[in-house]
Amino acid sequence: MGQGSHPSKADGTQTEFLISSLGDQKQWSAALEEQDPCFWTISVNTPANAPIGQYALLLHASKSDHLLGNFTLLFNPWCQDDEVFLANEAQRQEYVLNQDGVIYWGTENAVLAQPWDFSQFEEDIVDICFTLLDVGERHRDKDHTQRKNPVYICRIVAAMLNCDEFRGILTECGTRQYFNGTPPSKWLGSGPILRQWIASQCKPVRYGQCWVFAAVMCSVLRCLGIPTRVVTGFTWAHNTNSSLSVDEYYDEDGTLLTQDKNARVWTFHVWNECWMARADLLPEYSGWQALDATCQNKSKGPSFCGPAPVQAIKEGDTEADYDVCYFFAAINAKCQVWIQKTDHTLKPALGSTKYTGNNISTKSVDSERCEDITHNYKYPEGSFQEKVVLDKAYTKIKKLEATSSSSKTQFSFIPTALEEPVNLFIHLQLKNFLLRGQDVPLSIEVFNHSGGEKATHLLVGAQSLHYNGVPVTQLWKEEFHFTLRSNEANTLQVFVPYSQYREELGQDHLLRLTAILKDEDSFYIYLAQEEIIICDPPLTIEFPENMVQYQPSMAKIGLLNPLTEPLEKCVIVVAGRGLIYRQRKYKLGSVQPKSIQQLQIPFTPTQAGPRRLTAHLTCLQLQNLKTYKTTNIATA
């Protein structure tokens, strides 16, 4: 029995074993199950720590070898001796076998779901996954002997996901136009990406962003037998190089600046968790491991992060492998906002500190409900346990600074907050999300806590934003001047008109609303900010009540256009494993204002049980309108 093109007994990729009446459950062995004059039935047992891969099984008899066949060996989360063993059967069904995923996005106050087809068990995917490992090992001087180690496999796959490393699967595209490629929002599943990569002789596929990297990583690792899930965190400090502080900069008109090209706060970020024992670390670090294929600017090592024990992240054990410090900083950093004046000097914006690592979410087991797992990563904000963890991390930072010969340290922290005079208070209140076409209502409350009268200048603005914190454009602003008596409050109601954001909303449909309040006597500047997501009009799917396997049926997709202008050049792409082969595309043309358009989708179910149909609409006005619905197909 051998694996790979050059199997070797020395490295464990080739072995010989006798056929006996009793197989050894701990070693490579073969047992004779049944025997008659013409046929033998033989069962082969593999050790739990055997390298995963594609093996050839040969029978050696009468001084010659006969190929009995080929088989693929994967990690086995059902086997107690395997390092990826997962005891809970419902979790194994979800994190290994489920091919229908949900990925969360939006804002921390409006968590939205989009469907994803992992496709890990489609017939060609396992071969593509092992090609991925081969390519990754070939360009990193690795070998097959480490394939028994799930940590090693995760790091190879993470390195291969992003072409920043070498000939990776996907090209990352931050905010520019997606020339000669597919925008990340148009992908519906991992299968087309992996097939395009292999068909192009392993050239990177254009384009991916964090949720695409995480989704494809989930497909590959589940295919190889490693329990994996996709995780989304909101208000994420990215590219901080392990610093526990990150800065944002605004000009005096309230326009977000991109002064720092690297470190910034993302509205959301998506990564993976994979389940395994960590034989290289303390026992308490086994379990869920955070793994992030999105490129990071790191002082050393590869641009991906992990696998990092989630428990180590929570406890602030920043020295544990791999890259715990980066995850810890991303979800514990504090964001200080600065106002850049016309002379380029900086003033701190008071009342504007943001806290990162909120609403960390993943799909629930055996449900499409969103599960909040923030408690796995951090203790409650302001709790005694959180203070202990932050103090521990800060102590390690100081030790690192003392022993470092360079002025640059791996981990930095600003332990003291800026002193803020309690004179004025400003608060923004708005809805968490709105339908496209609606004006954005905004309520601003200003309160004077001081003992005297205050002359104030208020500037309210709206800016479209990419999910990774990069501004698109300033859309709207309005100024107010008023005087507040001592302990007096003033509440203003304003609206951002739809006409102001309709053309420059940005691909991620995010608006950042800001209010800058200037105390004209003391020159203190106060800032409040909120983000709102603008949702596309609803797309609905309807199924007949009773559907049976192999019997023709019909689904209806409905689109309501709530806008005052027609939706032009509408195209709907539908997909559904066991319902429709691969993907179908339908051209709808134009959908008139305030009208509903329906599309009938004929299909014949080929698989019974729960089946999901996904629909994705694009037109000149909309680019990322997706919906999905799961139905049950009766067995024929």
C-alpha cells in the first residue's frame, strides 16, 4: 500500500501488512471477512494517525504485485483516536457533512445572512482538494509525511487560499473595480471557484474577499474530514500588527480619511474555526481553533493567521501558537478617533471610543438561526475577568518591550484613556437598516452638562463606506448653530434623502452617519457615529406544498421593485443541489416601478430530504440581492 508519486516506508507513505483472520484496529491491517473459491472479501484497517491522501492498494502474491484499487484516506471525526474527533453527532452532521451554509454580514446592530453552497462532497471536489495540498507543498518544500497533522493541513490550506502567498486559489480585491473577474458578491458557492482554479491550471481566481476565503476554506477542510465552521465578527480591528489600539481620522467636516493605509476598523470580518486536538500545546487549548486566510500585515511569518486556540484568545495567552496575539488584538483593540484640522494638526474627538469584537456569530447546529459565540472569545465588556485578561496581556507586552532590541514591538498598548471633560453629550439614534429607496431618518440629541451656557456648532454628515473601513465618498452634510443653557438638551430630527445616496451607495450598502459637535468656547470637539445598512428590495421564493423525488415541479421567484425608477437589465441566477444541476440564468429585462415581477422555475428533484434553492439577482441598480429557501422533498 502506498501514497503519492514516491511512497516510502521511512516516511510512512508506504507500508506492507499481512492478511489475517483478525485485523489490528490500531495499525495498518487486513482481515479476511469472507472466502469462496473465486472471491475473497477483505477489510482494511488504517491507523488513526495515518497521513491523509490518495493511496494505491496492492496485493503481493507469488512474487508479483496486483493493483486491487485506489482509495482516499481522510481525517475521521467519528474516530476517538483521531486528532479531529468530535464527540457530538449533531455537530459532526453540521460541521462536516452539511453542504448548505449561511454566512453573516452587515453591522453589529443588523446582522444579515447570505447563503453559501460548500459543495464539499461533489464528485470532483476531493481530487481538487488534494491537488491544492500538492501545489501548496511543492512551493513550500513540504512533504506528505506531515499530512497526519491537522494543524499542518490547516496552515497549508490557509496559505493556498490567498494568492498573496503563492499561486493561491483566489485573488483578493479590496475596493477597486473587478476587472476581468467575478465580484466577490456574485459567488454562490465554493464549487465554481475550485473548478475554475483547477481548469485554469492553478491560476488564481478573480476575485475574493474575507467571506469568500472563509467559505472556500470551510469547503476544503470539511472535505478533508476536519470539522469547520464560518465565523463573522463585527467591528474588527484589522492589520493592527498586534496593537491593542487603532486610530480613525476625520476632517473638520466629518469626512472619514484614509490616513492610515493599513490599520483600520472593519464593519465586519469573516474567518474560520476548525476543531482538533492540539498535541503541540497544553490540553486546554484543544477544541475550536481560529483560522484566517485573509492577508494581514504581520511583522513576521506568513500573511494568514492560525490555527489559534479560541480558549487562548479568550484568556489572553498571546504567546500560544499560532498568531493568538493577532486575533486577541482584533477583538480587544480600542479605536480612538482624531480630527485633522486644516493645518494638519490632530485633536482627539471626545466621546467617540469604539470597542471591537462584537456579536461574533456563526450558523447554529441543525438550524439556520444565528448563534452568538462572542463569549467563546472574550469575557463580558467591563467585567472583572476581562480586566484580568487585559492586565495579563499588558504585562506580557511590557516584558516583550523590555527584552526587545528594536523600537518596534510585536504588541503595543495604550493603557490610559484620554481625559474627557464632561461638559457636552451627543448621541445619534437611527434605524439599524432601511430598504433602498427610503430617506434615512436621523435623531441627534445634544445635552449640556456644564454649569454654564454653551455656544455650539453641530455638523451632521453621511458617507458611504466599504465593509473594510475604506470610505467611498461623502454624500451629504448639514450644519447647525445653537446655544444651550446649563443642563439643557436639544434634539434635532434630520433626513438623508434617497437622492443623495442612490448613485454612490457603494458595493457593501453601508452608510456611516457622523455628528461633530464643537464647543466654540473651549474648542473641545465631540463626535458620535453610527452605521446603517441599506437593504435591497425583497426577493421571494415559493414552493408547492408537496414535492416528490423525480417528479417535475415548479418554484416561483417574486421581485418587488419599491423604487420610483425601473430596475433595468435584471438577471436571476438560481442554484440548488438536488433540485437543479449546477446553475441556471434567467433574463427578466426591466421591472417597472412599484410593481412585482414573477419568474417560474421548472425543476425535477433528484434528491430527497431538505433541499435549498438559492436565487441571486443583478441589474443596473442592484448587485448583491440574494435569497434562499429550504423545502423538504419526499422520497419517491
